[in-house]
Amino acid sequence: MFGATDNYNTEAFERLHIDFAKEAWRATNKRDERPQMACWLDRYEKVSSFQLYLDSLEATPNAGETNPPPHISLPKRPHHYGQYLQNIMDTHHCPGLTHDLKIYLNQLRRGAVGEGLGRNRLELTQLPFEKLDVYYGFKFVLEELGEDAVEGGRQNDWVRACPKTRGPNGQERFDTVVVMRTDDCEGTGLQEALAYIHWYTPLTPAPEKDHLMYQVKKMPLRNTNMAPADIIPISSIRQTCQLIPCFGAGVVPEGWRTDNVLDSCDRFFLNNWSTKYAYQTLY
């Protein structure tokens, strides 16, 4: 009489009538059909739910793991073969790379042999290599979000760490990421590609009440006057993220630009509204 409700049409209700009335009635013996229809619908829903569970197990190789590592795709060849460590530190703005490489290798030695070098001896130790193959980015598959998984395939994410390109208008890009820190992630050996990251502070216990975004800050410099950093397996990187500078009530400094705001600003908001995936995992 009054038509369909807003944002709906009569086709939706006709489909529900077929699924929940006609199909159920056809499964009965046409006598005292209502209890039989209710029983059939109850069993139909249970079978459908169990089938969804089985499908999710088949789609996830490590279904028994909590936070399984993402599927990672590296380029076939490094973007830069055999790049000198000093050149990497200059172009990627990571003056503490050699220091953190020593710490990382010492941790692997401690895990394999049972003992590592002391701090003073470690500082005097020379690295057994002076070049590394460098990738400027990699692609990985985001974790599925249950019933909210994208139809037709899983979502991909790209992480990029590109130094400044040549030319007068050359630009650089270093993405911010969300990292999963667990014993499994930190216990990976040299069989996996590694990433060098600078840390921000952990998220605040609660989001800001006005916009429901969490705040992060730059961590204090280490005794060596360098930003806190670590070498981690790339499988512990879970997604890229967007940081919004905390502008405050004052005037925004004129020198802040896209290419330098991460270095110029000290406080940021983690944008959990940037994508649906970010909203469901960072909110």
C-alpha cells in the first residue's frame, strides 16, 4: 500500500520471501508445515554458518595462528644492488643504521650461541660487510576482516621508502607504518627481508574525544643523539598509516610541507578514518 521503505525496494523483500518461506515450505510434507519450516530454517542457518567457517579455513593457510604474517611480494630485483652503507645512511636519512645493524646481529648471535658481545666491545666491532641490496618498497596482502572482506579478492597495501630522485623537482617518500611487535616477529633470522624503521611513541590509552583519533609523538633522542630505530622483519609490518600533524591553536609554520612535516612536527594524530580497513583495525 505504502511502497517500500527508504533506501529499499520490493525486490529485497521478494528475495527474502523466496529464501525463508517458499524454499522452507517446499521442504515440508505439506502437513502442519509451520514447525517443519521453522526447523528447516534453523538447520539451514547452522549449515550455512559452518560452511562459512570451513571456507575461511581453506582461505587462510595458518588459520590456527593469532595474527598470522601477511603474504609479502618483493620486486624481482633490488632497486639498488650493493649500495654502500654510508650512501644508504645519507640518502635514506638514517645515520644510526650501522649502530643498529650491530645490535641486530648481536641479538641473533645471542639467540644462536647463547651469548653476545658487551656494549663497549660491540661499539668497537666492525661489520663483516659494507654493502647491502636495497629495496624501495614491497607489497603485501592485508588480513581479512571476516564478513567485511572485499569481494573478489583481498586488499593489497604498498610500503615505500624512496630516496630523493634526481632533478630540480626530485621528491622522496618514506611511508609510516603500523608494526606488530611480538616474540615471533623479533625471532626471525636472516632468511627474510628486513626493514629499518624509526619509532614513534605507543598510542595513547584512549583516543581524543573530539575526533576519536589516537595521538603519537616522536620519541626522545638516544644518547648518541639519534632517533630510536630498529631493524625488523618486514612480516611484522601490518599496514601503512596516515599521520596528521597536531597543528594546535597557533599559526601553522610556513616551512611545513608534505616532504618535511614528519621531521618538523613532534606530535601527530593517527588517522583511523583514512580507509575502511584502518577504521576497523585502528579504531
